[in-house]
Amino acid sequence: MKVYHDKDIDGSILDDLTVAVLGYGSQGRAQALNMRDSGVNVVLGLREGGKSWKKAKEDGWEPMTHLEAAEKADIVLMLMPDMAQPTVWGEEVSLAMKKSKALQFAHGFNIHFGEIKPPEDIDVIMVAPKSPGPELRRQYEAGFGVPSLVAVHQDATGKALQKALAIAKAIGSGRAGVLETTYQIETETDLF
């Protein structure tokens, strides 16, 4: 099995891209802050007036709606709870997903079980850190990282894996190790 580290990953694919993080809970906050600190252009999409909105503003963000963030982004990270994702996808994010964009998850549940069915002309990728968000953030700030799994469900651009690896590097996982898997394996092993 190949394990990727920072030296193996070209993060420059993100240089001219905008990444939208949707959700600001455990994973959303940690991943957004880590990417911002790594120099990635990150926008934050939240439920307007929700609990996370105030916290995001305290952390120096200018949050916007899920739809606004998805429209601005080239890569959209669905980091709200699994049960909220199908509604947010159907009512907002799906409206913004144009050809060649990427849709990313931290867990494969909604793709693997068909709750979200993205169009065929976008990349569908996963970066799944193997720790809770606060630990991901703590390790990043200490100069380390936590391992992540990456997977490609759909490669419309020919660069889906490169995008997933670049995100994994930006959140600090390349410091610890990034392993490639599949949506099926990640979902089923996580559920067990």
C-alpha cells in the first residue's frame, strides 16, 4: 500500500483554486483553519445565524450561505453532519456544482449509500482524517499531523486524486501519512 507524505504531494494544484468548507463543527473548523494557515484560499459556508456562524466570525471568517460558498469554490467540502448533507446538497450545493468542480467528503456514507448522487462531470473525492477535528488542529499547530485516508469516487477532470492529496497535505496529514482507499472500504470500516 502506498503511503503519501508531504514530499510526495504537489500542493500547487490548490494555488489558483478556492476551497469552500461547509460546516464548522469538529472537522469543519479544524480543516478550514489548517488550510487557511497553509495558504489555501478558503471560504466558509454555514447556515445563516446558526451556532457556528458566531464562532466562525470570532475566528476571523466572513461566513456566507452554503450556496454562496459553493458558487465561489472550485472544491466544495461537505463537512456538516452526514444526516444534514442530503438536504444541504439538494437545496443549495447541487445548484452551484458546475462542470470540473470537485465535491469532497470526510466520510463516504452519503455517496456509498446513494443519498447524494452528484452529476458525472464533477470530481467526487474524500479526505478522511483519522482523528476528531480538535486533535487534527492540535497536531497541526504543534507541527505534526494525523493520518488521513483519501479516495476517488469519480474522476471527471483527471486530477481528482491530485486534488484530494493536496487537501490532505494542506490540513497537515502529509506530515503523518496519507493512504489511498475507496469510498466503500472507508464507509464500511468506519461503520464497524
